[in-house]
Amino acid sequence: MKRTAIITGGTKGLGRETALAFGRAGYDVLALYSADETAAQELVKDMAVQTIFGAVLHHDVRSEDASIWSRPEIQAADSLTLVNNACAAFSPMPMHQLGWPDFEKSFLVAVKGAWSCSHSLIRPMLKKGRGTIVNVLTSAIEDQPPKGFAAYLTAKHALQGFTLALAAEYAVRGIKIFSVSPGYMETPLTRQWDARLREAIRTNAGRLTLPTEAAARIVDLVESGAVPGRGENYPV
């Protein structure tokens, strides 16, 4: 069976590790990215070294460009998996220092991006009677939220609502839909933050997560027959 995994924000951090993990599991991989050409080329090299089939593609999930969805890796696949991982870059700061554009940017990438990709792939999934959609949340939505993450957390809560709404409509039609919530991760995004802030987050975080371990867990959840895929959330 030909399986294809599409990972948004797929060239850095958790997205990169998820793309490689699916590739090692025998999937064709389409890793989507919006800006960092250097990271994209590094992933291309790593995929070649590991004999992973697929492509690293420039595609901003906020765009209306639908050409990417006609690629043979998608159209010829017997099973499609979409991992909505893209997240707008940000630095933690008090909410009163944020403008509406900061919130809008988070929503456009996390929520509109997930909507756009899911909307484009639901039809081919329905035609095949199978498929999986995984939305990446954060452990910070599970309890009292940390200070300074207002735009990011609001978008992640909205993405959780979108997960539940999708599952309500499509889980009964053969599509597994669920979310995952990693703990704090050291990634290219978080490494841009002030070192003292990062240390404080690591000290107070309820859970620390390695991107490699989270990626492996995502693949396991996608492939597990014990996962109902009805909108539930899994810590990773």
C-alpha cells in the first residue's frame, strides 16, 4: 500500500523529525515550509542519505495555491496522513504589548493553515475511505497557561476546537482525526528566545519533550489500530 505523509512546518524542529520518522517508516514524505531555504536543503540531503522518498516543498499554508495537492505522491496514494504542525514564530511577551496582528499571524498559520490543508485533503481521503489528520497542540493548554503566550495559546485552543469539529464530521467516515500535545521542546524557534526565559520555562514546565521522541510517538499513534481518532488528544 502506497502511503504518503504531508507535514506542515516540516523542515525544522518537530516537523523535521516527524518527516524523517514517517520516511523511515516507509511513507513517501512531503515536507512543507514557508521561508527557510537552508533548513529545506538540509532536510533534502538527510532524506537522500536515509533513502526517504518524497520532496521538500515551498508552500505557505496561509496561501490559496492549490497546485501542491495535485502531486502524484498525493493523488496516487492509497492512504494519506496530514500533520498540521506549522506555527508562526513568536517571542513570549505580555499580552498588553501585543497588537492584533500578532494574534492574527498565529491564527493564520495554526488555524487557517490547518483548515486549508485539511480542506484540500479531506476529499481524496473520503474517496479512499481512509486517512489521518493530526493537529499539533502544546502541553501548555492542558493546565494553567504560562504568562507571555497569549497569541500562541489562543491559536492552539482554536486548533483544538477545529480538531474536535473535524472529528465530529469525518471520524465516522473512516478518517482518524486527533491531536498531540508535546511538552516544552528545544527547537530553532525556542532557541531564539532569551536564555533566562528558556531556563525558567524548562524549570517550571510540567513536561519536557525531545522532538525525536515526539515524532516517533506521532508515527506510532497514526499506525496504531487502538487509536480511535475521534478528536482525542495525546500527550507526546
